[in-house]
Amino acid sequence: MLNKLLIQGGTRLDGEIRISGAKNAVLPILAGTLLADGPTVIENVPHLHDVTTTVELLGCMGVQVVIDEKLSIEVDTSTIENHVAPYHLVKTMRSSILVLGPLLTRFGEAEVSLPGGCAIGSRPVNLHIKGLQDMGAEIEVVNGYIHARADRLKGARLVMDIVTVTGTENLMMAAALADGVTIIENAAREPEVVDLANYLNTMGAKIEGAGTDTITIEGVEKLTGTRYRVLPDRIETGTYLVAAAISGGRIKVKDTDPTLLDAVIDKLREAGAEVTCGDDWIELDMHGKRPKAVNIRTAPFPAFPTDMQAQFAALNTIAEGTSTIVETVFENRFMHVQELQRMGADIEVEGNTAIVRGVEGLTAAPVMATDLRASASLIMAGLVATGETEVQRIYHIDRGYEIIEEKLAQLGANIRRIPA
Ligand code: UD1
């Protein structure tokens, strides 16, 4: 159902919330269940639309999926009937491409729709395909579908032209059951890549070096179902920290991992926030102050994440001073700018750079979410705008944030969801 969010701005957030399991870890891990003989149980699964889509995707193939109320999902692939990821699911969730490597390496064939473009740029999957070809797969694109075949993939040295997160994950999964050793160079170092490697290793894979730019995978004959707990969502964590900061408030986020957020925490401190961290919690206090403008340059982990760029753009709109935001990961990731301008923000975009001149305040407006993190930035802006902001098309936000309005309401925000 189409919903929208109404936010009455001006409340200073104050309180505690719990962070959910990471979207970008659970999606590859669910795809990775296709590699397992025997049932797998995944714990700390966030309740997100992208998870539902992945479950539907597995279900389409005949895989049995049981969802438990206590945030766990059990997957049994013994009933699999086909190896197809259809267009109608892939087009709503690009990370469906993650089933390509597992299907091909375990069953010798896969048919996966090409994802096509998306709001934040063209986002090709050429490196996923090239890596699999280098491992011996025969791949053709016919009628918009990638058709891949291989008797058994062979270990290879894969040098990635660009650091790609899901590309690294797809190839790591394919290599896990390949014949021989695969080395992925210029691999993505994101914590979610490490989480996937840890998961695969608990199933019997032999993967070393995840978290560095060289990952070595010694292929094994088979992987066995296991039980695995997904790591906390660092982007959800960062988003709530920004929400508290923009409102001048205080927050304690629990069940998270501060070591995954160094670059984000540094920027929040630079913006004037007092940040304290424990083993699995982060506390931020803005003491009612207006944030200071902070320059941002996105890049692969451990640098500042592109998935936090839009939220910091919102923070900078009301900050003291002028900031520069450089987006180096995606070609068209400033869709939130035009909507923020409608709320009174002073932002100029020139190529991959946005110049944000902080204003004293924003004013509420009806705004439209265009992608997941852009939606989050509009909510951040709504929290401080004068009047009632209406965020439309929030299905984008439900893809990646678990009950955002409830968590924000728990912090004192005046926010509610209504049918559009
Ligand atoms: C993942 C994340 C997404 C995050 C992004 C960057 C998931 C499910 N999603 O997306 O939230 O914003 O990492 O941190 O984990 N590229 C190519 N060819 C390819 C693959 C990628 O040119 O075959 C380019 C992309 O167009 C982009 C850059 O590489 O410019 C990085 O993209 P990539 O890391 O692949 O993003 P995703 O894995 O799709």
C-alpha cells in the first residue's frame, strides 16, 4: 500500500533505540543460503521490504523459507526447482543479482534478469559477469536475462577494475564451491563483505583476507547449512545519530558496533557532537547546539560511506557555515537535493559535488522520496523544519529501515504514517 509520513518538525530527539541487523549483510547471506546442503538459520534479520523480496525470490525457485517471529529465517534449498531470478523481482531490488554466483557454482546454471538502471545511476553488473567468465562460466545475455552455465567453476585470479561490494560478494560465493583457489584483488573491504565471508566459513568455506583488498578463497566440494547471526546495520546506526544531531538532541543507540562507523563518528564530532562509545552502543549529545558544516567525500570502506551522504547533506543544510560534498561512488546520487531545496536549503550541484550553504532553518513542504537514503535525508530535514513535512513514496524507506517512524517516535519525534 502507498503510504506517506507526516513529520511535525522542531522536537529535540532524546532517548534510546535498538539497531536492527544490517540490510546489506542479510541480503548476500540469504543469497548465500543457496550454497548450502541442509537447512540454514539466519538470526537478527531485520524486517525490511528488501528481505521480503529476497524471500519471495527464493520462494519462486522452490526454496523453502520459514520466517520466525523472533527475527530469524530458516532456508532449506533441498526443494529447489529452478534457477531463475525473474525480472519482476530483480527490477525492484538490484541486489537480486547476488543469486547469480551461488546458483551457477552450485547448480551449474543460472538465469538472472539484468537489473537495468536505477535512480542513483546506471549501476552496471559487468564486473560480476567478467569475474564469473574468468572462472570459466559461459555467459550470454538474451532477452534481458543473463544466462550462465558452467560444469564446475575454476579458481582464478580476479583483479577488479572498480571496488564493488556486491560484485566482490557474488564472486566470493561463486569461488567458495569452485575447483581450486580464487584470489580477488581490489576487493571491497566493507564489513558486510566480512560478515558474508564469516557466514560462508561457518558453512565450511575456506576464505581468508575478507576485510582487506585481497581475498583468497580455496574452493571446497560442499557447504553445509548452519546458524548465523547478522551483524548490526551501520547505516541505520549512522542515520539515527544524524537524526539526533540535526535536532540538537541526544541519543543512545544500542546493539550496534561503533568500530564499523569510524568515518561517520569523526564527521559527527567535527559537526560539534559529543560522541561516546561502548562495546555495542554509541551515545551522541548535541547539547542543543546548531551543527557546524562538515565537508564530505564518499569512497569505499573504510572511508565515508555513500549510503550516509544524503543524511549528512540534510545535516549541512542547517549547519553553521558552508560545506562541500563530493560523491565519488555513484554518478547521480544528489536526487535529494532538489527536494531539500523545496524546504529552503541552499545547495548548488556541479557534477559530482554539492556545495551546501547552511541556512538558519528549513520550512516544511510536501516532498518525494526517490531512493532509500534520499528518503532518510528528507525525514532528517523534516525533523527540524518549521511546520508539517509530508514525505511521499516512502516505500523506498521501507526497503531499508525497519519501522523508522516507530523508532523516531520512541526518541520523541512527532511523526506518523498515513495512507497516501
Ligand atoms: C552496495 C550496497 C549499497 C551501497 C554500495 C556502495 C548492497 C546490497 N548494496 O551496492 O547500499 O551504496 O554498495 O557502498 O550491499 N560498478 C560497475 N560495474 C559492476 C559493479 C559496480 O561499474 O559490475 C560500479 C557502480 O556503478 C558504482 C561502483 O561500481 O559506481 C560501486 O558500486 P557497488 O559497490 O557495486 O554497489 P552495489 O554493490 O550495487
